[in-house]
Amino acid sequence: MGLTIFQMNDHELLDLLAELAGEFDVPGVAAGVWHKGKATFACHGVTSIENPLPVDAHTLFQAGSIGKTFTATALLILAQTGRVELDAPVRRYVPELHLADATAATQVTVLQLLNHTAGWEGDFFPNTGEGDDALARYVARLDEVAQLTPPGAAFSYNNAAFCLAGRVIENVTGDTYEHAIRRLILQPLGLRESFFFRDQVMTRRFVVGHKPSADAALQVARPWVLPRNGAPAGGIATSVADLLAWARFHSGDGHVADGRRVLSESGLRSMREPTVQMPGSAIGDALGIGWFLSDIGGAQLVGHDGSTNGQEASLSFLPEQDWALTLMTNASPGGLALNRIARRRVLAACTGIVDEDPEPVSAAPGALAAYAGEYRARGMRCVVADDQAGGLAFTLHNDPELLALMFEIGEAPRSRPTTLQVGLVAGHADRYVFASGPAQGVTGYFIRDGDGRVRALHLFGRWLPRQPS
């Protein structure tokens, strides 16, 4: 589009969204940009292909895992007042906690819940009902989940840990998670378009998700709602306007419109300081507290993405440049590609910072044999093979049982295994990048043990142990 630095206006942003929505088959998208004291919004398309209404800046989307940043911020607010210590064991606040690994249950800290180093399998989605006891009942089942690494030893994306963090908030405040977030964050910040309950959402304009059918035609993704116990990990519905205000709060000094300070400036800054390094990960080079951190062109991009059933959201900001971008779409996987490309083009247009994918390189014959094998964790299975052409072939398998639990259906959706081409990244031992397909440009890495043998695969942010051959 030939956009130049500091000159992106709402018409150019709208043209970009329309172009990408058409290319990636996304029915509706909303975007908000904050730059140098000015907010720009652009919205394109409709809320649903079955019952279409125009998308605007106040239309509600599911933010997915961006909701984790609300959970983390609430715990920082409680820590600021001395009600929670981040380095304290979780059992101080959730004495009823039991895990498959009894030692881990006594050792895991609140901070390790928030930086994805708790160590157990994170994609655990039982439906424990819609009552106020949903999180308590969820925590009672965490002993069903396998421990992959000791607490604090390694990063592996962990939805279950954030559900447990939500239970910490409940026990400390004496309130439900949703009401605590409203009192601690939503009301003070004036976020009036952010909700957890479907009866709050359904009286306002909201989108539904979309996914390709078996014949590749786009269809509405059902069901719309996630189980209540998933609220701390990704249950919030919000507008692009509220989400942009959220990014601005995290770029500021903690004060809100009425002059109150919700969180200290040092507390906000601590959330953007690395607590765990993960070079080569698909979702960032490091993790602060709730926020992923990426080194792009010498700048530290702060952000988080979110995925639900047919909806994709993205939030990123550069505090030092007074820049923020939020994107919300109602299609998968098209929304992923739209968000990725739009973020790069808007970032370059506004700041001049260019974000590029690493190029895969061809490996010498026989150099890839060490990586071949099967890697598996709850809900994810990947078979890695040498493609005999200097790269690797990753064959990804869905776990039907996991999908059935996630989407509250009696019969699990079936899909054929998907094989994607992968290459190693030049100059970075054991790092890889997807070379084609819907995951093109996504990075990850292999993990070796003390003897130099490949013991695990880091895929889409998850730790997948290698299975015995």
C-alpha cells in the first residue's frame, strides 16, 4: 500500500483491513491504533455470515488469551496492597491444591503460574459447570494433569495455571473471579464494553466465530461460549475500543481518568521485564508477567494474542514510542494471518520498525536425523521426519478428546493429520521455522538433555516430550 511513517490514517487502515479480510476470508475485523496521542479506529465487514450486522469499534469480540493479562494485572494489584506475594507458594492462598506431582504442589509459586513455568500440561479443559464454584471444582481436578517439568524449570504455555491463578484471586478477595476483575480493573479503568457472562454479551452487538467446513466454505463456529472455569485464561469478551484503552493503561503510569492510581508505575513496568527467556519461541523472545516480549528492530514489542472457537485477537504496544495496536477478527485460521500481516504493516507504517520472518536454510544430508521422532503432550501430537530435501516434515494430529472437552460436544470433530514443511534457522542451533502453509514464519525449537540428546519439542509455545521409539 506504500504507507509512509507517521501518515497512516483511518482510510488507509480501513483499506488495509478490507484487502486482508478478502485475501484470508475473514467476515469481520476491527482495529484500533494509538500513536502519538491519537486514536484511530477502522472496522470492516460483518458480525456473522448468517445474521450479519456491521462491525464497529464497540462490537464485542472474544479476546481469548489476552484475558490472561487481566488476571496477571489483578494479582499485581493485590500484591501492591500486600494481599498476595508473587514468590509465595500457591498453597498459601489455595490450600486445597493437589497435583499429580505432590512436590510440585508444595513448590509452585504464584509467579510461576503467571509466567507459564508451573510445569504441568496446560491444555486441560473439563467443563465444571456455570456456577460460582466452577473454578473451585476445576482446581479439584488438577491432580489429573501430568507434570512435565519441575516448577520454574521451563516455559510451556499453560492455560490451566491461569485458571488456578483465578482461584487465587477468588480466595484472596472472597469474591468470584469475574466480579473481582470488574471491581479491581474494569470499573476503575472505565472499561464498560468488557464482559464475562453471555447474558451480558447477548444484549449488545457481538460477533460469532467462523471456520472452514469440510469443503472449505466458511461456516459459523459453534458453540460460542467457553466453560466458565476458563474465564481467567481467556473468557473475556470486549471491544476494540476497550482493548486499546487497556494497552494505553499498560503503557502509562497507573493513573486512571479520575486521578486514582490503580497500579504503581513500577508495578506496570515489572510486568514488562523478562522473568523467563524463550529465544526462538513462536510467541516471543521472553515473558514478563502476563505479557510476551519480542525484540524487533532493537525495540521491545509487548503483547499478547488470543484464540477462541473461530475468533482471533491480537494486542501489541511499544510504550517508549507511544504506539499500540489491537486487532480483533471473527475467523480462524484466516484471522491469524490477517492479524500477523496487519500488525507488521501498521508497525512499519507508524514507527519504521520492520518485523521479518527468519529464512529457513537447507541442512546437510543426515544432519536432521537427531530430530526425527514422535512428540506428544495433552491435546498435541507431532511426528517429525527428515524430508530428505534439507528440511523437516512436521505431521500434526488433533486430539479429538481434547477438542470435545474444549467445545462441549458429545462427538469430537475429526480432521486429517496435517503435514507442514519446516526448516532450521541459520545461526541458531535447534531452532526451526515453518516454511509454508498457514503456519509460515512461525518459529520454535528443540530441547536437548545434558547429554546432548533431543528430549522435547517446543511447538506453538508448548513443551512436547519426545516419546520412546
